[in-house]
Amino acid sequence: MASRKDSTSTTTTTAVVSSSGGGTLDSPVRQIQIEGLVVLKIIKHYQEEGQGSEVVQGVLLGLVVEDRLEITNCFPFPQHTEDDADFDEVQYQMEMMRSLRHVNIDHLHVGWYQSTFYGSFVSRALLDSQFSYQHAIEESVVLIYDPIKTSQGSLSLKAYRLTPELMEICKEKDFTPEALKKANIGFEHMFEEVPIVIKNSHLISVLMWELEDKSTVADKHELLNLSSSNHLEKSLQLLMDRVDDMSQDIVKYNTYSRNLSKQTQQKHQYVQRRQQENVQRLSRGEPPLAEEDISKLFKPPQPPPRMDTLLIAGQINNYCHNVKEFTSQNLGKLFMAEALQGHNS
Amino acid sequence: MSVYGPAVKIHPVVLASIGDSYERRNEGAVRVIGTLLGTIEKHSVEITNCFSVPHNESEDEVAVDMEFAKNMYELHKRVSPSEVIIGWYATGFDITEHSVLIHEYYSREATNPIHLTVDTALQSGKMNIRAYVSAQMGVPGKTVGVMFTPLSVKYIYYDTERIGVDLLQRTRVTPSRTKGLTSDLSQVAGSASRVQDMLTTVLTYIEDVLSGKGTADNSVGRFLMDLINKVPTISAEDFETMLNSNINDLLMVTYLSNLTQAQIALNEKLVLL
């Protein structure tokens, strides 16, 4: 039976981590170790079931060893097609885990995986799911698999966790601007990326050798493909949509702050008028008017929730990051093509 | 059902799964068995998934937990409704008498099941992966036996699977059998160096042939001709303009994304004032 060792964070720094990874993490998980089997299963799941729909999801199983999270197996979730999806899900999960325990597979939940479309995964749903996972199991991660980037030549698998600050905020469920200001969360501090390492056991290595021996050398060098405009177009389209959302949100916030300042002004004026009147009345010898409760007269406007803005900003950041990575790769390829042509002409 | 053609196609995830369940077998169990799932087309069988089934085996009897197998199949069917039971697998080199019994169990589930053996004990120095179909033999009416006829095994991949398997192959090289995921330009550099290696091999072969050391092979010569002709001859100015416009596009996009990032960072600061 796989037992979880209690891991205490061993770092001494308290640096806040940015989502670009690297540097010291002050969280209980420093590195993720994935078995080759899990990688293959995730790829296969998307390939077979994910062509039409938005995302495919599944559960990761494994164990925690010191400051490493080892993921040893996974199983996919069926799609949400029927209405009784909720009940089915829990039952499905329970049955799967029970069955897997019979064949000695680690049945410890350590996270979940999701496929993404051009990198658009920062959403409310993801946040909620990851929060509930991380709340229950401290070391859990969400693995994001990008099939489109993978088909361009290199496996794109990233692991994310929520930063402790974001966990605090989610616990309070307090998304007003003041709370966020207190916690000092920027869109860069929402998720932290954990480095991934792939490991294979000896037997699997032998299997791999056998595969290579038997299969033809159909080495598709997709990575060196020069055509990039399609991918760029799509990414930019998504980026533009997000920026539109962002600007709408900003307009909302601006109107809110304008309303707030107008209201404070009104309150101020009201209080002043009251005082003036009172002075006048006193001078005329009449009793002063009672101080009315101002807050009842002027209801403060509802502050808009800032969580959506944070999410949109995080998403835009992610898109930009992906686009830049893509363009840098393409620039390299273009220069290589130039060198090749230079030799010929 | 129709007789299958002589080849069975297997996806790498099946092999990895089998290896993993062998490693996790119970104490005292010599081999592991499980169900194979996949799709059947007109003349070919494709095995895309599998799961292991607990079983007990001793000298005289064998017990397979068929309830478990049925349950697992139902669960798997909910995720991928197009997969059906194709057959079963067992680790180990030979086919024993117990295999015949188990094969009978599976004949009830699927028509003409396929039996796959994976030699995890590496008895012959290599890992032998073989597939069999059962065929009746003997005198009809009297003693009827079952013979396992071998089929050839082919590995097929989806594109993304190919890339995943490539990455896994590279874990064989490092002593700790681990490999981090690289990013950005280092990937392009890796790809370029691989192409370079291939070109070097081809060049050494050509030089051998030219200096008389190696024999000239016509088909290889034809491939080389194709290779050289594939590089398109574009005039220098045309290529310049194409290259420059592409580079300009990419630079513009980089500039825009940097600008956007600066914008949202600024917005953040203003809001949190």
C-alpha cells in the first residue's frame, strides 16, 4: 500500500514565486516525476476522445516522496454529456480506484490533468477545481497538456499549483479589491509552475528499445516545419478576444470608482449642508436637526469582483508567453533555412 | 467473424501498461494477465488500450476474476465507447495449458480473441512480443485441440504519440533514467543536431562509395537524388524578401505581445493603488 509521508517544506526563503518557474519554491512540492506510461495515456486520451469537445480531463494517481511528487498512473474521465454527470463522476471515480487497488496500482489521488486549446486554460472552473483539490490534498497539481503544441514537435506538458496567497483568498471567498490589495496578488503570482521530469523504469526502457528496434524510422521532424501563420493567427485571435474582455472589465471598474468618488463627494456635501443648517438653526435658537445616518441615505455602490480581472490578466499573460516562445522558435528556424539557401545559391 | 489479416497493430501505451502491471504484480505470481481493448476494422485489428485482471495460478488450476474484468470494461467503455474487447495478454515466454483455458473464457467475450505474449523475463535476451489467434485442429468428432497460430505485430502511433515516445526514448540514455522537458530554442537546436547527425551518416556512406570502399546501391542513389531535388531553387532576391517579411511578421507579433504584457502589468499596478 502506498503511504504518504508527511512532508514539511524545507526551504528557508520566503520568496514569492512567479509563474515562469525556476527559483526556490516554498511549497511542499519541488519537482514532479512522471512515468512514461502516464504521458502516453494522456496523449492517447486526447487523441481518441478530445477531437471535437473543449477539454478532456482525468485523474492522476501517485505518491509523494520527500519533496517530489511522483505520478505513476492516471485514468480518464468520461465526457459531460448527460445531465446526471455529477453522480456518475463520483461513482465512476470510486469504482475505478477500488478496481485499481486490486491490481496494486497506487490509488492515491494526487491531482488531475486537463487538455487545453492554444493555452487557454486560466478560467474560473480550473481555479475552483484546483482549489478544492489543493485544499484536500496539499501536494496536488494540475497537469496541462497542450496537444496542438505537441503536434508541432515537442511535448508540451506543464504542472501548476496555486500559490499560498491565492489559496488564502479562495478560502475567504473575498474577491473585493481591498482584500486583493492586502494580499498583494498580481496576475503573475496566481499559479506557480513546478518543473517536470520524466522517468522510466528499467523494464519500460527495455520495451522502448524493442519499439525502436521494430518500428520504422518514420522520424517526422515536425519541429522544423516553417509554416507558422496558422498557429499565430489562432493565438492572436484568442489574445484579442481576451483583451476585449479585459477592456470591458476595466470600463466596469472605472465606472465603479467614478461612482464611488461621486458618492463620497455627495456625502461630503450633505454633511456640510447639514452642519451649516445646524449652525443656522442654533443661531436662530431652534433645536438642531438630528444627525441622520448617512450610510442609509447613500448606499455605497457594489464593488465589482476582481477575480475575473485577475484571471483574464493571467490568461493574457499566458498567451503572450506562448506567442513569444513560438516566435523565437520560428526565428531560429528561419535563420537555419537562410543558412541552407545560402549554401546552395 | 472474418479471419484477421496477418498483422496486429499495437500502440505503445499498451506495452507500457503491460510492463507496469508486471512490475506491480502480487507476491508469488509468476505472470500477469489482462484484457486487451481496441477497434476492429475490416481487415485489421488495432489494440489501443489494456488493463490487468487479477488471477491466481497454481499447478493444476487457474482462476480469473471475470467479474472484475467485466466491471473494468464497463468503466472503460464510458470513457471511450468505441473500444471493444479484442483479446487478452499474458507475460511470460511460453503458452501454457492454462492459457488455453483463459483463452476459452475470452472467447465468450469476443469473437476470435487475440492472445498477446510479452516476455518480461527476457528469456531469449530480447523482449519477445508475439500475438496469436487460436485455430481448431485435430480430427473433428474425436479429439479436438486448439492451436495458436502466430500473427505478426506492428507498432503504430498517432503523431503526438510518436513525439511522446521520442521523448521517452531519450530517457534511456541518462543513467538515472530521467529527462526534463526542454523548451524554446533548445528544442530547435536538438532537432537540428539530429538532422545534422543523419546528414553526416549519409555523407560518410557517399564518401565510402566514391572511394570504392562501399558498394553503390541504386535505390539509395535515387533517394539521394530526391533529397537534393527537394531543396527548392529560389533566386536570391526572392528568398531575401520572403525571409524578411516572415521575420518582420514574427518581430511584430513579439512586440505586440510584449506591449500587451506591459499594459496588463500597468493596469494591475494602477488598480492596486
